Amino acid sequence: MSGGSEQGDPFPGRMARIFASLVIFVVMLGLGECALRLAAPLPYSSRLYWVDDGHVKARLEPGQNPVNTSGNVVRINSLGFRGEDPTWKAADGTLRIVVLGGSSTFCYDVSDDDHTWPALLESALGGALDMPVEIINLGLPGYDASNSKVNYLFTARALNPHGVLVYHTWNDLKYLRLFDQQGEGLPREFLSGLRAGGHNLSAFERFFFHSQIVQRVRHVYLRFREARRENSYTSLEREGEVANRMPSGRAFDLFQKSFEDIVVLAQSDGVLPVLISQATLAQPENLSRQEVRLRIRNNLAGMTQPILADAWLESNRRIEAAADARGAVFLDGYEAVTPTLENFRDHVHLLDSGAEMLARSLSDRLLVNPRFRALAEQVRTQRTQPR
């Protein structure tokens, strides 16, 4: 009898041991998470939550309170953009400018709302002109010039601006290969409203994303990925590969046309259009520096780093050509920011010092531009004219 019981089914006992081990593992994870949060919290940025939009790719869900890598809350207004809720019309005597762009305009990597380059530009222009200046940031991560064209039609125009600044390059460069593959017409992936601007995490995924342990594992993975990228793609310059060829003239023609279209739309509303070339780390002289090469995500554009650097220069020329062809103001943002790791988090996203450099350069150049000065004086007189 006793021998039979000893040789009975061991399954219940094994399951009990497994369950006990899982409980101990979960308790240890919980204790480790609490210890990390109390003793060595690692800052992280919240994942932005997107809502579908019938016109443009997507907008940010109004009312969310994302936290950036500096630990500061980013204000998302009722329209799904960064900043306070704008009125539909500026007060008399207030110069209103809207800014169209992508993540490099949204500026998630600067310390807080007051250190985005549009906010710094607003402060600089207001002080120099000695008049109220309001700059509304309509840039969102993932937007390219084509999305901003639609964004102007359905948002910027309704805000009755006096001027519009357009700051794009990187997100458009990611699509140039698609134009070459498509042949005639636009690639389907390029169409506004086809897909959301970003991937939304489920509630379960968000819970784990906020874990200190998960964030540390993520940081280790990202460092590993950077090391692999240097050995695999960033230095790749194989003769004959598509990645080692410039995008076609047709692709750049369509790139330029998006900027020209925004200019035409703005001018039809009596709005002053200003086109700005985009600052970047991906400049030819930087490619010999390994620490910089690791920050340049050229693989997303399907180009080697030397080709990306050349394509960026061609993009600058095309943006300036669009301004010349349609009578817009052109400002050089590419040369405005010193291309160092002190100013950039990666190849295109600015840190505080880079945002300050860009805002200062744009302010200085706008203030000496006759058309911009005339616009400011015209708006200024609205405060003194009798009704």
C-alpha cells in the first residue's frame, strides 16, 4: 500500500512546485520593480496615442498627457496637436503663424513645451517686434509634406493665420524609393488617411511599457541594435545596390511639388508662406565619425549614408526651388544648427540647444526679410485702427 502511494501520479505535486516558483518569480519582479522606481528610476517617454482622421493620416487623441524623456508632461490640445487650445482667430494686433511639420517640429525630445523651436521662435519674434506673436504648432510625428498639405486645408486654414512655416525633409525622403518603384502615379502608402501616424499600444502593453525593468531591457536592446546597425547597413556601399543610388529626378519632382502646393494654397488665402530646409546630423562631413553614424537611421530611407547626405542636399535645393518658383520666402534651416550630438538626439530630432539655435536663426532671418516685416507692420496697425 505504502509503496503504491509513493509511486502515484506526481503531476499534482509538480504543478504545485511550478506554481510556487511562478509566484516567487512574480514577487521578485515586483520587489525589483519597486526598488528600481524608488532608488534608480529610469526616465522614459510615454507612447503617444493616435486616433484615426478622415482627412490626414491621424491626430493625437485630445486630452492625453504624455510624458517626454525629460519627465515633463506634453500638452495635447482639443485639436490633437501640441500646445494650448487656439482660438479660431487671432486677437487684433496679434501676428499669428502656423507651423507645419513632422516629429522634428513636434519636438518630443526637448525638455518641455517652452523649448520646442516653434515656442522659442514665438518668444524671440514677440520680443524683437514688440508686439503679440502667436505660433501654433501643427506638426505631428510621421507627417510629411503631403500630409501637411492636407493638414493646411483642414486645420491651418481654419485658424486664420497670417503666415505659415513649412519644415520638412526626413519623412519625405523615406518615401522617395516608393515613387521609383511605383512607376506612374503615387504609391498607395503615400496617401493621407490610409493608415494611422503611429502604432497604439493596448492597455496591457502600456502597463508593461511603463515598467522600469522593461525599460532597462529595451535600452539594452536598442544599444545592441545600434552596434549591429554600424556593422550591417550604415557603412554599406555596395556597387550596384539600390541603396547606393540617388532617388530619381521624378521622385524629387514630386517632393518639390508638395511644397509648391502648400505655397499656392497659402497664397490663395493671403497667407505668407515660408519654406525651411531641415537641420540634420546627416551631413557629408559627419559620416567619418562613428558616434554620429550610429545615430543616423538611413536604413529607413533605403539609402546608404553617403547617398542620404547627398539626397538631403538635393532636397534643400528643391525646397529653395519651390520657394523661388512660387514666390515664397526660403529660410536655410540646414545650416542653422551645428550638426553635433549636443544639438541632436539622432539624425533629425533636436535637443534643447539645437532647438534654440534653429529658432534664433529663423528669427534673425525673418526679422530682416522685407515681406515678413511688412506683414508684421500690417498686423500691428490693426490695434490702432478705429472700428
